[in-house]
Amino acid sequence: DAGVIQSPRHEVTEMGQEVTLRCKPISGHNSLFWYRQTMMRGLELLIYFNNNVPIDDSGMPEDRFSAKMPNASFSTLKIQPSEPRDSAVYFCASSGTAFNEKLFFGSGTQLSVL
Amino acid sequence: DQQVKQNSPSLSVQEGRISILNCDYTNSMFDYFLWYKKYPAEGPTFLISISSIKDKNEDGRFTVFLNKSAKHLSLHIVPSQPGDSAVYFCAASAAGGTSYGKLTFGQGTILTVHP
């Protein structure tokens, strides 16, 4: 299995631009998570889906952030408009069942907003 | 509010010695705890876990201890190897409702094992 696949690996953009991060979970996994890692806050959960349905988006920082999961094999995290404080590493993770907290993480997207 | 805390940002040990990484939590609803390891430019990978009904879980060189009364867990690595050098994250989850699968992570501890 290829594992959780994220794209792009690096994204550099200017303030005000729209940013879209992509994730392909492990085939057969029905839970998908978006995390953000910063020096100040560590790894924090933004949103997670179970069977393509958003279950908890309480970690989404602002309305500028949105996430979708149109099917079991694809999810996006969008930031519009982006701001310098959004600069961080964004991780996508998936797991087999909602009761299995063993998450498998992708390699992350390093986002820099100038 | 940091519900999971790793108070030591870094730890340095000699190869062959024991590494002890510590983690404290404040939420008494947490009932499942995990340790993840992260290398640079990679995502975190699962290392070992423990349920709140146990106080110890062992997997090869890695042992996790849980002290529920103190709301404290620790990861022991014996013997430590240079390849263990990485960032270690403690994580916790609470059963019930929408909390399933939702992990709260600590800030991480950078472990360096010197040859």
C-alpha cells in the first residue's frame, strides 16, 4: 500500500491567495483527519471525517478554512484567503475505523504564506 | 488549554542507555494513549499505545507506563539506538460520541541518541 498521499509537498504563496491541499487516504480506511503542526501549538486537529461525512470541525480556526471529502479516496483542505499566520505543516491522516485511534499520517504539506 | 503536555522539549542520551520520555494530561476522560515518532520531512508514525485499563504495555525495546492517578505516562526505550533520534509525540483520546479517533497531541520531545 502506498500509504496516505498528500500533495503538494511544498506550497509557497502570497497573502490573499487561495491554497488547496490534497489528500488520498489509505484504501479501505473510512476515517480521515486534517492536522496542522506549528511551533507554538504543536499538532492540532482541524477537522475529521467518518465515511466522508464531517464529524468534528471545531478545530478549524476560521471561516477562511474549509474541507471537503467528495468520496472515500480524496479530500481537500482549502484556505481562502491565505494569511502569513497560516504558514505551517499540514498533515492528513487516515484510520481503519472510528474506534481505531491508530492513525496513519501522510508526509505533510509545508505551507509558506508570504 | 494544553490538555496533553510534554514538558521536556528535548532529551539527549548515550547509545545503549535508557531514554525516558514523559507526558502529562489533564483531561480525566482520556482513556487511550499513544506515542508517535516523527522523522524530519515525514509524517508521524505510530509507535506504541496503552489503554487506561492497563498500566504497562511492552513492545520490544519500547515500554509505555501509565499512572492514571497522577495523569502521567512515560515511554521507555531500552537500549537506545542512534536510529531512535526523532521527535516523539504523546497523544490521547476519549471514548464516546464524536471523540472516537480524535487524538490530542502533546508538543513533542526531540530525542537525540549519541553514538
